[in-house]
Amino acid sequence: MTIGIGGSTAEIELNKLSDMTTDVAPITLAEYQQRIVKAQQLMREQNISALYLNAGTNLTYFTGTAWYSSERLVGAILPAEGELVYVAPWFEVSTLSGFMQIKSEVASWHEHESPYQLVIDVLKKINCAQGTIAVDESTAFFVVDGMINAAKDQNISLAFTSSKGITAGCRMIKTASEIALLQRAKDMTMVVHRAVAKILTVGITTSQVTDFINKAHMKLGAPKGSSFCIVLFGQDTAYPHGVKEPKTLEANDMVLIDTGCLVQGYNSDITRSYVFGEATQKQRDVWLHERTAQIHGFEAAQVSSPCEAVDVAARNYLETQGYGPDYQVPGLPHRTGHGVGLDIHEWPYLVRGDKTPLAAGMCFSNEPMLCLYGEFGVRLEDHFYITASGPKWFSEPAHSIDDPFGYEA
């Protein structure tokens, strides 16, 4: 099969797409409450007095409150025992309340006041002004610095530490409802991948393809379209995250498209590589090496094995084929995969040194890319999750370089 040549126009392909999110079930209030209970249990086990959740995915995960981080502090304080308290600018309180799934008190500050002082005041009020405070690991330094100095100003002896042991401890194991949302997002992006392969033509630009992908994700029910998009042709495909001035498509170019969307905040992130036209023998060989490495990694993802085993398996196979060693190119210059959920990259990671035992509910990308600088690159990225009996694909791996989407299967 020759991808793209003689394919349908972008408009025709877009008109074939329809909303895939009409039956999506959002995370329930009961599940948010269960997450808080688990976090508080971990806090007690780790001798943490309170947890500060900054605006962003951690706040969303535990409270259902989707809010953006900025120079104005918005967050929540969760004590090891007791009720959560939000912290926000006074003028945002009424708006913030409309976003809450977990409803609770909001401590507010005016523009001339210190939000960091308010955080310390809240900690005192809820009897957490001693011991260790776990701070959302994604919090900007200026916020943490402000809290530390506010505590010093009041002669309060508090220890501040990263929240990773709590936040990652909860988030890296997905529930059935989370896996269902991840599955739908990936299903949508695979539909987009199949559609975009049909609109490729000599001379098309990466920006034109990116625009189509964005519109296609919107048609399928992602309100903001693509959450990200990387489109590369020819020699540019050798660079994992693109180049400054991407080239237009020519006959027999390698094509690399990496994109995703959000469903209820949960990410897809899928890459396909194939040739527009006729593949050379070298392109075929490298493509097959990439796919085989991906399968080696998948098969190594067994319950209780360390996360690093996946990276080691993929990389060891590639070295037998003459790539590397280690991160050297031609070869695999980055980790084999990453966790995925509300963040597109989250814990744990499929990389040497991450000894986190694989457990049911963990979700990962699997993308041991091969980079041949000056020639081309191949990245096949699919996601899988761990079940009690081993790994299971979210997205079906590519079939072959000539038939990447199973048209001829």
C-alpha cells in the first residue's frame, strides 16, 4: 500500500469524523473522595502533617478543580486528618467555586496581601503548623520560597518536602474509570492518524498537516483540538521533537507524526512513522528494528518487574542490531517510555534507574525511537497498561511500514 498518494482531500476526511465522546463517563465525586482518603493515609504513613496542592493536575486529580497555575497562588491544603481548605485570590473565589467537585472552605487573599502568609495562617488554623509539609512537586520555586519565608517570619519551625511520595503514590495506579478515559483518548487519536495518512501529498507543509490534525481531534470531541502535535518529513524525522524549520513533504520521505488529545483531562500520545511512497530497504530494516524493540519492551513489562526492565529489554535488542551502545546514535537516544494520565509525562518512567515495581493499573508509553541523524528516524509509540496478568495495549501497534494502520489486514 502507498500511503497518501491518490488519497482523499482534507475536507472530505474531516466530514467523515464525528464526536466520539458522547458516552464518556467523567470521574465521579465518590472517586475524588476516595483519592483524598488514600492521600491522607499515605500522609500518615509518611509522617506528613499536610499536603499543599498547587493549581494544575495534582489539584485536579484530588479535587476535580481544574485551574491553571500563574503568579497568583491558587491551591488547596489537605491535612492528614480533617477537611481540605482551598486558597485563592478573593476576586477568583466565586469563579473557582464553580469548578470544584470537592466543595470546601476557601481562604482568600486580596491583591496587596501575602498568599504565603495566608497558607501559614491556614496551617495554624487546622493544627498543622508543625512537622513536615509536603508541597506539590510541580509548584514554582517562588511559591515554595514564599511559604518558607512566611513560616520564618512567624518563628514557625516547619519542614518542607516534595509531595511526590503522596501524589505519585496515588496517581501512578489508575482506576478502571481512568483507564476508560485514557482508552477513549487513544482511540480518538488513532482515528486521526488514519485520517491524516490519507491527505498527504507532495508539497504539503507540516503546518497544514498540524492544522488538519487539530481540526480532526475537535471533530472527534476534543474541545481544544490536539493537546500537542509533531509533524516531520524526511531527514527531520531523525530529531525526536522536531527542527527549527521543518521541510515540506517529498516523494519517498519518511513521515513521523506524534500527536494526542485530552478526554476529561486524560492524555493520548501516539506516534506513527511510515514512508510516503516507496520505502528503501534501509527504511524497511530500521522500521522493523524499531517495531521489534517496542515488542521486546512490551513483553518485559511484567507485574513486579522494575520499570527499568522495559528500557533494558528494548535497548539490549537494539544493541544486537548494531545500534548504540546506550544512548549513542544511530540508536535510541532517550528513555523507552513514560507514565501517562492527567499529565502527558508522569511517574513512573521506563528508564534505567527507575526500579519502581510494575503493578496493575500503571499506564505507559512505549517508544524506543531510532534516530539516524542526517538520514531519517523511526518512532512507533503506543501505550499499554498493566493488568494482573501482564501488559495490555491501549493502541494496536503498527502492522508494517507499508500497512501501518491495518488497511490490508
